[in-house]
Amino acid sequence: MAKYASVYTRAHSPYWWISFWCPRRQKRCHESTTYRRDQVQGKRRALDLANEKSKIAGADKSEKGQDRWERWVEDFLAQRYPGENRAKTRVRMIGGWKQWREFLTDTGLRIPRALTYENVLAFVKWRSSQVKPSSGKVVSKNTALCDVRIMAVVMREACRRGFADGNPCDRLGITKDPSKEKPEMTDAEIDKIRDALKSQPEWMQVSFEIGIHQGCRLTETAVPWHRIDLDNDQITFVAKGRNGRPHEFTTKIHPGLKPLLRSLKTKNPESKTTCTLPSMAAKDWHFFFQGTCLPHLCFHCTRVTVVTRMARAGVPIQQAMAFVGHASEVIHKVYQRLKPADTGNAVAAINPGTAAALPTPVAHSNTNLLMQALLSDPVIKQRMLSLVASNDGKQQNLGDVPAMP
């Protein structure tokens, strides 16, 4: 392998200098090392650094440009996430890659081997400073970290192909910001939404009623009619799964939803689904809630509402999970928004016994405090007064008080 880096000295400089071929800039560069000429190990460390840079440059030269991002990344993502079942994942991965492609172009990072940990940190800062054109809001750090995970997949493939020696996107060590908790919808908010939906497209009215009755996701509200059995009160949803494999589950149709489904079937006998969602349905709902002065809500709050109300009503968790299609109790509990007022049944179920309400026995010097505590109970007070009256006002010791019936 040709030598692409060398060590030399410069006049008036106390440090060793390196001349090397830079894969990122695609030209020969010169820079100073941090190793001094008067140090015993200075030259040896500078030579080690030169050998490392020579290895990187040689790998870039041997690939003959095949490792350039534009030569393989998008084809790899399309191959990794094929078919209709993984279409949304593929779109999200390519969308995240486009952000990286813009950053890599601006910084001159043309090949995977040139990407460093410092570059990844710089990307997080760069991405978090962008402004969304649709809402005018700044991109969150969590979104930037999601894009880093996308790049981690790309860099993992680069390592397999021999285009990089390591993956600087793995185990970044940056924690996500706490996600904004989606609230439960109140009855007043549901009434307000229904009233506002009267002037909106039919698909929004249908999707909301299916969501608020069944607790399903927005994309699941477009239910194929062959998956709805009105005679047996059953509906089958196709939920998101893992690795492109959809998760199907069948549950009961809420009685309050059946009139709408019968009406839709009669009105549109040729339709294939309960409603047809537009390509940006979630964004349409975002603007709807903004326009109705309910910006804290989103469509997924319907699922939170259904799960929370089942928990409040005491529905066993396994039945609730089967109804909304949750496979994990951990995920299911994330949707519950129970308040302190909802713990009444729990408090009523606890019966520690009457002795727990009495104060702990105190020293003889605190007898007055004990008497005050006993007399604060109306039943004990009445019993003691009756005993005093029956003995002509003669005082009795506490030990003479008969047991409570």
C-alpha cells in the first residue's frame, strides 16, 4: 500500500507536522500534531498518527469511490425495508437520511470512514437548531436523536462493507428529553370536538367516532368492511407490528359505534373501508385541534381516553389489553391517566381494623392526652358518661370500663 502520510518539521514550530491525504476533503492536507519535538516519545507518537491516517487514506483510495454515500445508502435502505408492509418505515428512514445527507454535504464528509463522534454531536446541535416550515417550531432534540439512530443503521452497514472501522453513532450517551404526555379527553372536550367536526370532512367524523369508541390508532380507523362482523359484534384491526409483520387482533364492537357503521354501510355499499384517510391525516388533525382551541390534544388522545376509562371502571388489565390490542402490560400502563380521585375503591378496600385508629399507648405523664383522644370518639364518650351517671357520679378507672359491644 502506498504511503499517504508523512511526518516532518517546520521552522519556528515546536511540534511535529503531518502531511496526509484527507478522504473528507479529497486532497492532501498539512496539520500540526500535539506532540512536541523535544519530547522523548514525540516523534514516535507522530509516526503512529501518520500510519493511522495513511491506513484511512489507503482504504479510501482502494474503494475507488464506491464508499461514497450517494453510491449505496438509498439503495441499501430501499432493500432493507421492502414492500408495502414496511413502506412507512422506509419513508421515515429515507427522510432521516436526507437530513444527514444535507449535513454531510455541508461539512464535506464524503465517505463513512470520515465520520467521527464529534461530527455526530455536531449533527445533533445542527438538527436541533432547524425550524419546521409547517409549524414554525424548532426541531426537538428527540427528533435529532431519532435521526442519529437512522444513521447508526447506515454506519452499521458501512462497517459490514468495509467502508468504516467503527460506528460513532452507537451508544452516543445523550439522553432523550421527557416526552410530552398525551392527556385524557374530558366529556366537555369530546362534545366540543363533535360539534366542530360537523363542518369537517366525513373521514374525520368517522375516524374520531371509531377512535373514541374502540381506542384504536388513527391509521386503524380505515377498517376494511370484510373485517367487520356486525351480526356477531366483532371487528378486526390490523395494528402495527415488528419487522414489517402486521399484528391482527379481533375485539368486540362498542354498542355506541354500531349505528354509525350500519349507516355507513348503507350509504356507501361499494366502499371498501369505513373511511379513506388522506396521506397527511395526522397533520390535518393537528391543525383541527389548533383551530378548535384544543392544542394540547391530538388524535392519539382517544386511545389514552379509552384505556384510562377502562382502568377507572376496574376492567381487568388483560381484558383491556385484548380490547385495544396491546401485547405488553408496560406499554398498556403508559396510556393510563388515573388521578388521586380515582383511588377511592382502593382506599375503601383497605381495612386495617379499629385499633389502628387509636393512638399508641403513651407514658403515664401523658394520661391527659390519652383521655382527650378517647373522648374525641363520640361512642366512647357516650359510654363513659352513662357509666358515670349510673354510679352516682363516682369516678371509675379506665380499667373498669366494660368492653365495647
